[in-house]
Amino acid sequence: MVVDKPAVAEVQTTIDAPVARVWQALITPEDIKRYMFGATVVSDWKEGSPISWKGEWQGKRFEDKGQILRMDPERQLRYSHWSPLSSQPDQPENYHTVTIDLGEEQGRTRVRLTQDNNPSEEARAHSEKNWRTMLDGLKKLLEEKR
């Protein structure tokens, strides 16, 4: 049975840094902590492996989890994601799929991030706001280091 995953959140940016550096920032826990709301990420970054994020968001402790679905270095990172802050049970139908696509554009990197399975337009807009904040942080981190 194919389940339609409603309301896809999508954000994009262009970062003045090479694709290789952007990719490294996407899979390096020390960098991730700096642009992803202070979250501590644990994964071995292999397809099929678990990934978890721990931290505090808006005064609440969280431990999100998922699985690495695709690792195509310098092109695409895809993982599933579930958060107890969603108030949804930890069941497959409540996981999002987050896909980050990278493309080189004259020495700069185009970043496109999508997150599926948002249960409503309001949830989609909320996800886009959070991902926009994350991408802005990634951009700032990488462009400041140049």
C-alpha cells in the first residue's frame, strides 16, 4: 500500500562555499551543533544506520531519531526523522523524510531541503520556518569561515 505523504516543506539557499565544504558541514557533528539549534548529532553516516539528535528546543529537552536512507557524498543526504515533540507516537507513518540536495553553481553551492509528511499546511509552514533558520545558520557558518 502506498501512503501519500501530505504537505511537503521546501527551503533553498545558495552558499558561497564549495560543495565539498557544505557536505562536510552536513555530516560533521561539531558543525551541525553550531547551525542546528545546538543539537548533538550521533550517527556513523552510513546508509541504513541510525541517526539521533539531542538537545533543548524552546525550553524542552528532546531526543529525535531516524535512519540514514541515502548518502551520496556531495550530492544528496536523505534521512527519516521522528521527534517526541511532535506528540505523535513513534510509528513509521509519523516519520518525516528529510532530503538535502546539493548542486555546484560557479564555485557556490545550491542547497535544496525538503521534508515530507507534514500533517497540515500549518505544520508545513512551521517546518519551513525551522529549516530556513537552520539553512541560514549553515550559510552563516560557512561564509564566515572564508
